[in-house]
Amino acid sequence: MSTPITHEFQAEVKQVLDIVIHSLYTDREIFIRELVSNAADALEKMRLTQLTENEIFQAEKNLEISITTDETAGTLTIADTGIGMTRDELVENLGTIAHSGSKAFASALKNAGKGGDASLIGQFGVGFYSAFMVAEEVKVYTHSWRGKAEHLVWSSTGVGTYTIDEAPDQDRGCRIVIKLKEDAKDFAKTWNVKSVLGKYSNFVGFPITLNGERVNTVEAIWLKNKDAVTEEEYESFYKFTAKAFDKPSYRLHFQADAPLVINALLFLPEQNMEMFGMGQMEPGVALYCKKVLIDPSPPKLLPDWMRFVKGVIDSEDLPLNISRESMQDSALVRKLGEVVSKRLIKFLDKEAQDDAKKFQEFYAKFSRFFKEGIATDHANRDAIAKLLRYESSMTGKGEVISLSDYVKRMKEDQKAIYYQVAPSRSAIEGGPYLEAFQSKGYEVLFLYESIDEYVVSMLPEFEGKKLQAVNSPDVDLGDITSEGDALSEADATAFTTWLKETLGTGVEDVRPGKRLVSAPALAITPEGEMTPQMRQMMKALKPDEIEAPKVILEINPKHELIKKVHQLRSQDTDLATLLSEQILDNALLSAGLLDDPQRVVSRTEKIMARIAA
Ligand code: ADP
Ligand code: MG
């Protein structure tokens, strides 16, 4: 006789179990989906193992899932002929959570509100534990596909510990026996289980039987004609293939014959799971060849940034025996990915034009992926750029436009697409840069995320127009007419020369500017220098290595303060110097380049003391 060995659950597992047992009362039926999906995963792994291994335990067994109910005993049993688990694997897979799943799960549940949203659970890699919503006790009988493995049973009531014991005469795979809680006895009723399976598991790619009777259809709906698929079928297929709980935002179902024969059914989700703190998603579009699954998550099929896209691509041009390894280097697969990704971006662009509001809502959650695409996906860069959306000096707050919209309303004499990167609308509107552009009637795009700076740097042109930062030294606005007398040219030259000497190493150059309207001066980032946003990022990373900023100071020869300082130079050099330094610091502050605000405080105190005296 063997004795059961007791193991403690890892702390993260205890936390998940605690939530599952005590906080989830709704959607309890999804535990069936989770266990069936695990069984299907194990069968899929078995199918791949068979391709490469010779010695397999019970090799003759068909790959299938059998579910049985026992109303008298109050149990539900889900058995598969998949890879099964060894003792170590039981501990590893059912006693620990390998990644941050539990934490992300807990916080997502908090957002979902009272009663919890159990349907979320599969997304976080903790689906197995959902069984404890309904189970008094769970037993997992198993034998691994490896010939010499042990016959085992894992059991637990979900509180603190589990045991593993020997259990002779197991078949290959897993047989999970759920002893149902008193209030969950309905899950031992055939009709009930059947309806849950119909809802979630209809598309599982292996036969499922319930009490001996076949229940799923194993249908490749992506091969069907669009007219032959109902909305419900699409939605339920999406939920199945994406293991999702939301409804898809967009759906693209298409067939192509050239250059490759393709049947694709793609979905864009409603929720961005990476925003839940789950880390990078795996690729979500499976690759099939004539209904046979080649890879559920092929890394090199679609560009990496498209990992939020879900669905299926089926091409009969692929050789059926293509292995996952050779698939990754296959020119055919690359071509397939190219064709589909182009098509998808074009589709989205069209959708965005047809229903801008819907796209804006989608974009608000998924813009990160498009921006990543511009940075990394050279082939699709210009097409993705059409999907970017920004606020601007001509939109209201929260209202966005595309770069194409911008180009359409550019002024005739306008040379470039102008943008400013800053943390907020008010920072831009309150700053000194915008005014000159507005006085010419030029629109300025407002870019609020630091990644935007990088994005536009990857996009030197859009529809033949250059993109230019408002603080770039190359900005040429031509003449700006504004009221008032300016310093004469000779005075301006004398003054800027003096100012450059006085300010010393703090400035690379001082020059009279044309683009100012009401500010006395502004800071321009010289060619080849880091932009203020880049500099801020670097400073956050390596505060000791970052040098004082180098700027070109453009002064406004018409500004009263500038004219006054010019006069003061000969009358009161001390005060003129203090004011000049303050003008520079104000310009640096507006540019996001002021490293040492403290010096402003002491200087303004000195200036105030002079005025008060
Ligand atoms: P996930 O399926 O996202 O990995 P689960 O909590 O559903 O997370 O399952 C945890 C792990 O337990 C699986 O990754 C798998 O290794 C193992 N497992 C669960 N069910 C089975 C099964 N029927 N056959 C073999 N292994 C299984
Ligand atoms: Mg699972």
C-alpha cells in the first residue's frame, strides 16, 4: 500500500483559490470550458509528440475527450487521452503558477466588481483552479505519455494543500473527477452540461462525447462562405479561439486565391489584455493547412505587434507535414503573413473611415500596438501611419484626427506637418511655441506620449510631407507680421552677442527669432542634440551621465522685456544679467529642459529685492 504525500500549494495558488472559492458566484459554468480547453491542449501536445517520439504509452489510443455525469454520486468526470502528467509535472502544473497570473487575475477581478467575473479566469493561465468554484473535491487521475511514468492521483479540496498518491491502472492522459458542492449539483445533469459544452466548446478540434454521445461538430467555419456563418457562430468561434470573454470589435473574414490560397478569419478584441498587467501576449492567430492545425501560436506568421489579433489563417499551399521549426523559416509562411497583415491594416483603415467614433474607442485601447508597429514593422510603416490619431491645435480636447485629415487641411504655403511633444494639452497651449504657428493658421499635432516622439522620428514623411517638431531649428515659418517696433538690426546683433557671452555655456547660440509672437524668448534644440523628451527619458535612466542641455535661444526683438534688458545693459549690468538668466530659464522650463528649478527661486528673490529696493 502506498501512502499519499501531502504538498502545500504555492502562496500565489492559495490566493487564486481563495478568490475562486469565496468571491466568484457568477458564470460558474465556465469551469467546464476551462477543463475541456486544458484537455484539448493536452491532446494537441500529444498529437505533436506522436510526430517526433517513438515510444509512447498506449500509442493506439484515439485522441479524444470523454465526459461523463453521475447524478446519484453528484460527480462530473472529464477524461482525455492527451499527454498526461508525471509526478513532477503534477506539482509544477497544479501546485504552482509560473508567471504573474495570480496578481493580474486578482486586480482584474477587482475591476470587474461585485460577484467577480469568473469568465476572466482562463485568460490568466489559472483556468484549472476554476473547478473549485463548484467542487467539494477534485481528483486528477493520470498517466503520462512516457512509458515508464507512474500511475497517479492528485487530489485536493482547494484549501491549503493537495496530495499525490499512486493509483494503479490509469490510461494515458488525465481523468478529472469533480465531486460537486451541494449548490452545484446541476453540473451532474446531462442536459445542463450539454448546453454548456454547446456554448463554449463546439469548436474544439478533437471529438468530445458526453455519456457516450458525440457533442461537438469540429467545424472549420473559416472555410465556409461568409453568408453561411451566423453572427452567433462567429462570436462563439471568437470566444473559443481567443479563449476570450469579450465580444470582438472587428472581424475580417476573407478568401483569396492569389498569390496564395488563403482562408482567414481574424478578430480584433474589445479588451487589451496587456493593459491588465499580463505582460506580452503570445501571437493569437493560429496557422492551419486544410483544417489541420500546424501551430496554435506561430511566432513569425504575423508581425510581432499584431499579437493582439486573434483567429485563424488556413492555406492549402503549405505542405501538410511542415514542422513548427521549419515553418518559422519558410518563405511561404512569410509571404502568407505579409499578404494577411497588409489586408488587415487596409481593412482597419477603411473601417476607421466608415465609423470614426468606433475606431477611436478601439484606438484608445490599442494605439500602443500601432505605435510599436511603426517602430518595428518597416514593410507596413506607411500603412500603419494612416491609423495614427492625435489631438491638435484645431480639435477639441479628446477629439482626434488622422495624419491624412491633417494633410488635407494644410495651408497652401505650409511646408511641413508640425507637432509638439508634451505631457498635456494645457502644457502646449500655455507654452511659447504654439502661437507663431497659429498666427499663420497652421495646425499643430499634440503628442502626449513619450513613445510618440520615437514614432514620428521613424516617420520622416507622410504623404510626401515632412514631419517637424515645433522646437526644431529647421522650422521655417517665413515672415510673421506682428505689432510693435523691433530693436534695430544693429542693436539686435549687439544684444545677442552680449547675451551669448553673458549666458556662457548655457547656450549654444543666441539669435533673433522670427517665429515668436508674445513670448520674449524660446529654446530650440540644435541639430544632432537629444530632443527634450529623449533627454528626460535618459535622465530618468542615468541621472549622473546626462549633461546640461544645449539650446539655441531665440529672442523676440519686439518684446518689451527684451528691449528693456538691452537698455539696462549699459545702465545696470547686474540687473540685466539677472534678467537674462531668468529669460533663459523660463525658456528652458517651457521646453521641459530646466534641470535645477531651485536656482530660479533664488534668482527671482534677488530680482524682487532689486525691485523692492
Ligand atoms: P493554462 O491552461 O493556461 O496553462 P491551467 O490552470 O488551465 O493554465 O492549467 C495549468 C497547467 O496544468 C497546464 O498548463 C497543463 O500543463 C496542466 N494541465 C491541466 N490540465 C491538463 C490535462 N488535462 N492534461 C495535461 N496537463 C494538464
Ligand atoms: Mg487552461
